[in-house]
Amino acid sequence: MKAIIYTGPNQVETREKEILPSSNPVRIRVSHVGICGTDLNIFAGTHPRATAPLVMGHELSGTIESGHPHLPKGTAITVNPLLSCGQCTSCQSGFPHVCETLKLIGIDSDGGMAEFVDVPVSNVIQLPSKLPLQDGALAEPVAVSVHAVRQSNYKPGDQAVVFGAGTIGLCTALTLRAFGATNPIIVETNTDRLRKAEELGFQTIHPQTVNPTSAIKELTGETGCDIVFDCAGHPAVLTELTECIKARGTIVIVAAYKKPAEVNLLQGMFKELTMQFVRVYTDKDFEIALSLLAQKIYSPIITHILSPDKAMDGFSLLTRPTDAIKVLFEFGKGAR
């Protein structure tokens, strides 16, 4: 089968790969697979668990090829890539998404950047009818945003700000809108991504042209925002988070910081802020994500769909300044 293989830092190759016997019973014929921020960490050689050679890809859609006990061949599906142990305290307490040894398909084992991938039965999720397979590949990042918004305890009427207009930032803003937010504000330094946010109808702030805190306070009648989502993961953002939010507001850390970063804890104390950290998603978040995807509200974030032979081009789009947001590889549209 054709597969995109991570072979070492800053290098992926598209090559033929033998389909080996697997303990996972369900074979998926992959349709579309997205490049995630975690894939970029793997590509850079900085991910602590992923090792070459590896077939990356945990944001995927496809069709059942064989091995599912209930879904027939050709059924359109996506995959929840989480692999929990089922035995640790978190798993036994009903929170397998924060399993003490959590692993992911596409990181700890071969994933969806190939014509076929074998997965456990429990990880297979049927897509809503008539949902395009390319949209189905967005299920995982949308589930991330759903989890972040739900954990924030957002209420309609709350003023929300999102730092970062990449895939997760835009998904978070779109999810907030779907949950009733009428005017989320997006802060982003990339002008192409700001333009996309504006096309989607969001208020935007470019922090290199205006002070974000001043702009947010001006847009909120000098009160500051109720909730701020950090989808950027940059140390410079942390300075703004405690400044732009009003007293007793909630900061949600969605992005993964690669190194320890400084946060103004005294300001957090004086404002009595809540800082909420989130990781991946629950089964319920995935369920909600699929219902939102069926409304076709996330389709515009897909900016590039490439053939597997353009593997290096796909990663290059996301490792240098471009207008790319969600880049998908298309292995085959499959039956629908």
C-alpha cells in the first residue's frame, strides 16, 4: 500500500509499505487524513514518544474495508485515536482521555497516512449520513474544540476571546458560535489566517499592530472578556491572558506548550481567575463534534487537499508562513 512515512527530523517519504498482520481487527480504507500540530512536532523530531519509521495521522476518515462486527464494508467512518489502558486510576474513574499512559494511533502506532490502517473496533465511529469524507477528517480537531468549550463552562452571553487562528483556534471560535456566542474575538499574528477568520465573520486583532489587551477592553466596554482560550501556545500570549480577562474570568489552555512558560500568578490571584487545562476529548465530545460537523460549519478551514505524493509539500505549507490552515492528504474518496 502507499503510505507517508516519517523517516527522521524534517523528512517524510511517500513509499510502498507492506501490509503486515495486526492485532487490530478493523481494516479502514483511508479517504482523507489531516496534518495536526502534533504531526508537526513529530516531523520536527521533537515529539517525546514518536519514533521513525512511523506512519503518522490521527485525524482521518475512510470506509470500512473488513473486520467490523456490525458495520458493513463501505460504511463511512472516522476514528477516535485514543488508546487508553483501562486499568489506571483515571480510566477506572471514567476519565480514559487522561489515562496515565495514554497513547494515540498515528503517534504510538502507525496511523492514517496510508491507504489502509487497522484499528480496534471500539475506536471506529460511523459518520453522519451525507457528510463529505473530507469533512469527516475534521472530527478529531473539532472534538478538541468541543472539549475545550465544554470544560470552560461557557454560557451564552459570555464574551470569549481566542488566541490563535490555526485549525484548533478557528474550530474553537466556530464551536463557540455554534454554542451561542455571537461575537468571539480572534487574536492572531498571521495575516492570512486573520483574513480567513474575518471571512468567517469573526472580529479580529493583530497583536503586532495594536495592543491586544487594549483592543479587547475597547471591544468589551473596558470590562475585559469572560473567557479566553489559548490556542496559540506561545509564551508571549500568556502575558496577555491575565491582562485581557476580567475579574473571576476563566483562562483555558488548549495549546500544548513545548517548554515551561511564565504566567502572572499574582495577577491571577488578585482577579481570582480560574485557569483550566484541557487535554484531547471524551466520547461525548466526539459525539457532539459529529453532530456539529453535519451542519457543515467547519468546511471552510480546509485550505489544501493534496495527493500523498505531495507529502513534503503538505508539511512545508505548515512549517513556513503561508495561508494554509487545515491541510489534508487524499488517499481515495472510497464508497459513500
